[in-house]
Amino acid sequence: LEIENYLANNDDTTISKMEFVHLIVDGARLKKIASKLSDILDKPIQIPKGFERRSAEEYEAEKKSFKWKLRHKILPIATISSIILLLLSCVSFLTWLFVYMPIVSETIYNRGYSLLSENNYDAAMLQFEKAGEYKKKKKWYFRYANGFREKKQFRQAEDVYRRLLYDFNHDKTGGLEYVEMLRDDLHNYERAENVLKRQVLDYHINDEEALISLGDTYLEWALERDDKYENARQTYSSLINMYGTKDVFLSRMMKYFIRTDKLNEVLPLKEHFVNNLKKLDINDLTELGSYLVKKRYEDDTSDEDYVREGIDDVREILETALKRDENNANATYNMGKFFLYNRNFDAAKHYLSKSVDMYNKSNNLPSTSLMNNIDAMRL
């Protein structure tokens, strides 16, 4: 900078400046150039450290020093080695985390599920726990829970469901399956209600599926406690208020009216569905058909006789149920009764005999199906 400032701005003669330039061009040492410039400007000129021109001997001597080796050889090699080591460590960790651990976990889950299939339930549970130490996989929680349910091992199934809710942040699907088991398999309605409220709805507030399950729980509970019918009605009504009039809500209200024997409320809802029975699930369809057989042919004479005469689509409803599931024992039984009341005895015998076979092949029949089986054998 001092040289640039002298050549560009100083008032010295052109000849002096040319002599100074020749000094630089001739390759004079920087120390001599600085001394010459100091004399011209009449002020000391400092040479920045590292800019002094050194002899070959001086440079070779510096290259042999530890300081030079550290800066120009050791540090670059160490830096590159550290970067490579860091990359290798990252690759190793990611491989361990996302390849090794999942593969080992999958292997152990499979081994445990094979033990479950062989009815070695305690050993299967130990393998399930061991696999989770490597990597917890939600799909395997569901497989083990369903596997234990199919084997009627409800204690282990409940344990898996509880872990699923804890390990996967109160997973809604897991919670609803857990409730389904408590309600439909164990008939533990109070516990099902508690799990729905505390483990599902507290974390999935006003969730549509969870509220439907709550209403269904109250409706099944009402078979033991009549006061729960009102809880079911209120739950289904709140769903309609929050989410509007949907077929899934109307089908639940229809089931509520069937269970509380309100034919005048059932028939308008039946008419809503009769042109598109696919909107009703198989259980609701079967229950509607069974109820209509009872109201059309079995109930004692009452003020509803004029309404009962308008029930003329029982066969269509039951046939639709059987088309969806030909092994539907309750629909088969009620189809037999329909033909019996219409004096088609050959068809009645066929369906009633078939329903008895279906009932006898089933385990853990609900009370309604058990009574149907007894009645079919009697008829």
C-alpha cells in the first residue's frame, strides 16, 4: 500500500519514481525496497511478518522446523482424517439405526409370532418384548394383539394394546381395537367406557370414530342395564349435532330404536336405507331384518297393526344380508322363520337346518344367537 501510495500520489520527480520501479523490477529484496522507500518518504516502513524474502537456505531450514510441518503437513492430514472418520461414524451409526436394528427387530418379531401360532404364548410375549428393545414397530403390535385375540388369550392381548397406547402416543386405531375387544369379546363395558374416555377421547377430542364406539358400547351395555340406552341416544345425537346427518349416525339411531322397540321411529329410517342397503353394515342389516320378522309376524296385536301391515320388504333385506355373507347364521335363521310364517315349509326347513349347523360350528355364541339356535332346533 505504501508503494502504491508513493507511485500514485507522491510529488516526487518522475525520474526518482522510475528508479524506484527499476529497483523493484530488478528483484531487490523487500528489505532493501522498504529501506529505500523509508528514505524517500522520510518515515519508517514496516515489513509485514511472512513477507520477507528469504534465501533458499533459509526456506529449507524453515521447512525442517516442527512449526512448518505442523502447519503444512500434520494439520491438513489430521483435518482430512477427522472428516473421513466423522463421515464413517455417521454412516456406521445410520446403518446401525436404520438397517441393522430394524432387521434384527423384524427377525425377532417373526420368531415370536411363530411361537404364538404354536400356542407358546409366554415365549411369544418374551420375543415381542425383546424385539421392541431393538425397534418398536406398530404393525407388529397390531399383529400380536389380534393374534392373541384369535387365540382367546385376552390377558396378553390387553397387555399389547396397553403398550401400543403408551409407545405410540395413544394411537387412535389401537385404542378403538382395544375397546372393541373389551366390549365384544369380554363384555367388560365399564372398562371399555373408561379406555375410550381416558385413553382415546382425552387425546382425540370429539373424534367421530371414537364417539361412535362410545355410543356402541352404551348400546351393548344397555342389554344388561336399561339406563345405558339414554347414554347411547345422547352420544349418537351429539354426533349428528357436531357432524351433521350422516348415514353412519342414522344407522346407529335406527339400531337404538330397534333395541328400544320403537317401530314408528324404525320404519322411516328403514325407508331411508331400503333403496341402498349397501349403506348399512352387515350387522345392522341383519338386526333390521330380524326385528322386522318379529314385528311383522310374531308380536301380539297392538295399536301398531296398521303400521305392521306396511312391512313388506323383509325378504329383500334378509336376502341382501345373505348375499354379503352366506355364513350369516342369524340372517339364515330369520330367513327360515320368514318362509315358515309364509308356509313355505321346504324352504323354511332348509334355512333353519342350515342355521343350526352354523351355530354349532361357532364358539362363544352371544345370548341372542344361542336362543336363536335353540329355537331353530325346536322348529
